[in-house]
Amino acid sequence: IMHLNTNYENLEQSYLFSTVAKKVNEFISKKPDKKVIRLGIGDVTLPLCKAVVDALHKAVDEMGVQATFRGYGPEQGYDFLCEAVQKYYKSHNVELDLDEIFISDGAKSDLGNILDLFAQDNTVLVPDPVYPVYVDTNIMAGRKVIYADANGENCFLPGVNKEIKADLIYICSPNNPTGAVYNKEQLKEWVDYARECGAVILFDSAYECFISDENLPRSIYEIEGAKECAIEFCSLSKTAGFTGTRCGYTIVPKALGKLNKMWLRRQTTKFNGVPYIVQRAAEAVFTDEGQKEIKENIGYYKENAKVISETLKRCNIWHVGGKHSPYIWLRCPNNMKSWEFFDYLLENAQVVGTPGSGFGRNGEGYFRLTSFGSRENTIEAMKRFEKLFK
Ligand code: PLP
């Protein structure tokens, strides 16, 4: 008789975004004349840049001509894209071999799939609060998850606790949902700790392109010794508006030993690569023109983040993020709980954000706003915010 994977029963139901949507819809049906502004979205809103669109058109045309048609490509990605990624890393002083770069259809799938390489009895250390995928993918596999507490005291950047023994360590910097970003010294502590206890760091750098301070690490491999203990996941979703186009890359250094070959084997067995058209679009992101255009879009979001952050400062509301991240993480005013603040803000300002408690226990009492809306809406939302809290 067939047995189900009962680990799925241990997953907590995620009501976060469905509850947000339900509450917003209820509000709109009660008060249809009020304009609701959504600053809760984690998805980009600006369209693909011109360099990417041109590359897509060109690649589509190639696919329609016998001489340039392509079928299956290399599972780990075409050389032209791996080379572009290699060059991009080089611009941050990170040297990678081509066979350490694996092109993916986004960071989420690889973050889940990488767990194929690790035994079930590994203990997993996950920051709290954080992107929920790390916890859920490990629970599905029946692994023990322990938490590194992020809170106001450590500015939402948990440090190493040597008394804790972990085998897999997740780090997300710049962080979703808090927008907090580790500096090199702080990351070095994690790298040293991982090497000491033989752990592997799973480093999620999906938001690296939002970092504007050259001294802050965009890749964990900027830290000495990281190639011996870290796998890095990156994505063009937030970098270049690829949330619906789907492309990312995962770095598995050969210095990690067997893992590089195991990942190659895993991918060649269970994955058939990212579409040629999409890889050509991704290649265009790394051209001079593409870089210039995506930076304009990122600059637009960051200006929105600045509008939010400046408003919070004027209202004396404690917050992190926004500077090197599209996310602003604030402490709910007047000691409100996350959902209480959500309701209050919707009712009194018609502004929608995301309750921090949805990202982990330590998120209670906090709230996430995002800069992915339009400038006009962000300014309008912040005017309403200021009226309520200044
Ligand atoms: N990692 C983090 C921290 C994210 O916030 C997200 C998406 O929101 C992802 C990964 C997933 O990215 P992708 O669209 O490449 O799957």
C-alpha cells in the first residue's frame, strides 16, 4: 500500500497572503469609495527593460528558423549565460569557474531542490523572521529546524551562537522581510563558524542588486573561506523584473567537495534547463545597456523606499531596511501587534502592508512595507501615514 509523506502534515498552514487579500476585499466591499494603496506586494511592477525585450524578440526569431532553432540545451545553462554570470561575479572580485555556475528557473526552485543533496538527519538553522520557503522545504523533508533569533537588539541580523550545532545554515542578506544586510565582518563570523563545525551555508542573495554600499558584500564569496562552506542562490526576479520570466543562478563551488558533482548529477537527472529564449534575455541583463537599464528600475524602487523611510523617521517609528533593500521593516507604533496594526492602517489610512508575524515568531509586533509600488501611490500612502502618526 502506498504511504504518503506525512511530513506535509507538519507544515503550518500559511494564511498570510490569503488573509491579507480577504481583509482587503472585505474592506473594499464595505467602503468602495476609498482608494486602497497596496504596499504589501513582494512582486516587481516595472516592466522588463529594453535590452531584455530586444533579446527576447531576437531569440524568438532564432527559434522560428531552421538554422538557428534550439532544442534541449545544457541542463546547467548555456555557456553564454554562465560566462556573463562569471563576468558579473568578477566585477565584485569573485573568481568562479564556469562549472561552478548553474543556471536555474529562479531561486525558489533551487532553494528547495538543493535539499536533495543532504541527509535527513541534518539540523537546519534558519533565521527568524525570514522568507518562509527555507522552513517549509525542510519540514517537507522531515528535517529538524532550529532558529536564530533576529530582533530589534541585533538589528535583525542574528550572529553566531557557538553553543548551537547546525549542519545547514540559511542566510538571507539583504533579508526578506527585514531588509537588514550583513557586513563583511558579520558574514565572516558565519563563515568561520560553518567551517569550524563542518556546516554548509545556504546563502540567498536574491536582493544583492539593491546593495549600494561597495563595502557591503553582495556575494558570500567576497568572504575568505566561503567557497569551502557556502552555496549561493541568486535570481534575476528582483534584479531585472524576471518574476514572471523566471531565471536565476546557483553557485556550487568545487571547493565544497562532492557537492558540486552531486548538484550537476541532480540537475542533469531531474531538470532539463531554462528555455533558450529566457537565457538570452538573462544574458542581456549583464550587458552594459542591460545593467544601466535595470539600475534605473532599481533606483526607482529605492527612491520609493527612501520616501517610506523618511516618513517613518519623521514619525519616530523604529525601522530597518529600505537602504539596500526594497523592504522596510518597522516596529508597529503604540505597541500594536502585527495584525492589529494591519487592521488599523487599512481602516484609517487604506494602506496595506504585510504583518511581520507571518514571517516567524520574532516578526510579531513588526510590519513590512515594500517599495515595489508606483511613486505616486507610495507618496500618497506615506502622506496618509504621516497624518496618522506624526
Ligand atoms: N529568495 C528570497 C529571499 C525571496 O524573497 C524570493 C522571492 O520573493 C526568492 C528567493 C524567490 O525568487 P525567485 O523568483 O527567483 O524564485
